[in-house]
Amino acid sequence: MSLVAAGAVTATAIGIGGAPFIVGAIVGFGISTFISVGLNWEGKTGKSISKKLKDGVHSTFNTVAGWFK
């Protein structure tokens, strides 16, 4: 999900609850930023979560493609 879509959904959800729309937008921005930083944070392994996922998908694709050679 893109950060814009996540922000819009959060802003709408908080707005429905009675808070002003701008409060929802600010909370949505904060949550999406937190998630983005979390996915790109490199821990002790030196690889981010998004890099690990990319490597896993690439490896799986190569394995499946190898079946048809």
C-alpha cells in the first residue's frame, strides 16, 4: 500500500470517529512514516526487511523458473 493511500485511509477513519480531518492526516502520516522507516531499518544482519523480502521473492522466482528449463 502506498503511503498516500495509507494516509488517506487513516485520515478518513479518524475523521469518521469525530476528530478533525487534519488530525487524521497527521496521524496517518506518522504511522506510514513509522512503517516505512521500520521496513528500511537495517538490524544486526545488515539487511532491511524490504531487502530480505525482495531477496526471498527473487530466489523463489529463480527456483520456479529453474523447473521449466
